[in-house]
Amino acid sequence: MIDKEYVKEVISRIVKKKSDGSVVPAAASMQEVMASVRDDFLECMRTMCNDREIVVNRTLNSVSFQCL
């Protein structure tokens, strides 16, 4: 389960970016939240892969992961 504080931080980050740029309405859409979470997830996965915490396997149609 995702931490509630992380969700609040993602939404706050999007809203702050919009309010700093004078974008109206200064609210986070579901698409923006999902894109931000996806970016954070991919960054974490890359770090874990580089630190050898997980391993990535290429399959015929996709990729798979294993914890080490």
C-alpha cells in the first residue's frame, strides 16, 4: 500500500508547480498524479536495479523482475 504522505506530497508538488506558473485551475488532475507516480516508480526501480536489489529479465513480450 502506498503511504498517504507520499500521495499528499505528489499532489502538493503538482499544485505548487501550477501555482508558481500561474496556471488555472491550480489543481492536480488524475493524469498528472499518475504520471508523477509512474516517474517516481521508474526512478526507484532504476536505483534498485543499479544497487542490485532487483534484477530485470527481458521476456518475449515484456520484462520481468525478481528481488535478490
